[in-house]
Amino acid sequence: MKVVVLAAGYATRLYPLTENFPKPLLEVNGKSILDYLIEDLDKNPDVNEHIIISNAKFAHIFEDWAQKSNYTKPVTVLNDGTLSNETRLGAVRDILFAIEKCNINEDIFVLAGDNLVDFSLNEFVAFAKNNDGSSVIVNYEESLEELRKCGVMVPDENMRIVSMEEKPQNPKSNWCVGPFYYYRKEDLKWVKQGIEDGCAVDAPGSFVCYLCEQIPVYAWEMPGTRFDIGGFDSYEEVKRTYKGIVK
């Protein structure tokens, strides 16, 4: 299994803090956001590589970080060639870029490099490996305002996704899909097919909206809290409250 981290965004809502520095490497209580994520997944014996997808503006900063890291599994930094928020490929195209560039032919765990959780993501990996389809992490969200900012899925009685919509004005459920996705190797072909079929490419959840209409995709309810670091307020809040993974 390969870990694929989406880190090619430009984090314009955090300018000037991220104008010349990538958001996933911002520190939270003395450690970068990315290090919290990789340290957790590096412990998983099924993981054989961490792939960080960056852009031409920040790739050298991630490469410096990778050279200084001391993980048991190799870290590969990919440069998707973009230089601005206006010319970015979008998360779904970045996933395809990684699959093709690294000739991936195994399961992948795709995650956003700007979200933290207070539980081990390896719990989700264990769940996903036992399913007959790809899987996502969800949480029950009561706030209408928050639901309108995320992907919202409708499950059946077995938590298989019946339908999903990105940032709906009228959410059909309270199940919010976080940016953590486990795709089986046999499902990777759908990434390219989805783009060719007109799947939206900017938000990573857009591919799940497409995929769940083609094959079984299952949802796992997170046992803790997800911290989405978007703007200054959320960044300051996570610095005040985040304690890392609960042991």
C-alpha cells in the first residue's frame, strides 16, 4: 500500500503565512502537520512508500523536508509542474498524476496534507482492507453551515455510499466525508475514466461522488475528531487544542 498525500495547493486563505511556504509543513505544537500524518502511517507494515504531491513552487521545500526526515518507509516528492492557484491541476488530476508517474499498481491511501485527526488512521486502513470496495472516512455533522462546506454522502444500512454531493446547499444527510480515501488497486482505473467522463477535479471528494455511482464505496465513522486547517482561525484553534493521536 502506498500513502499519497495531496499537498499541491496554494493555501491562499493563509496568505501571507503560506505565500512562500506550504501549508502541510506549518507547525502545530512543535511538529509539522505532515509529520503528524506520516509518523502515524509509517508504523503500518503494509505501507511501503509515502508519496507527497506538490507543485513547482513548493516542491523544493518538501524535498528538503524529506531529506531530513527519518521514516522507515521511503518518501517520494512529486512536482505536478504548476506554479499558481489559477493553474493548479486539481486534486483528482493530482491523484492520476501520482498513479501514472509512479506506475502504482497496488492499494493507495489518499489524504489531504492539511487535516489532522486525534485517532490513528491505521484504524481506518484496517477497516478498508476488509471491505469489498474502496472506503472513505465520515463523521456525523449537525451544523448545516459545516455540511455546506464538505462532501455529504447518503449511506444504506451497511454504510455503503448510495450517493454523494460536494458542498450541497441542501444536504441530504448529516454524514460529512473527510479528505481520507482508501482506493483498492482494481479501482484505480476509475480515476482516469472519471476525469474523461467529466468528473469535477478540484476537490478530492468529487471523485468519490463519481466512483460510488460505478462500484461499491463504503464509509467508516471516525472514532474521534478531525481538524480541518483552512484559514487563520482554524489554524490558531488547532494550535490551541490539538494534542496528537490519542494512545
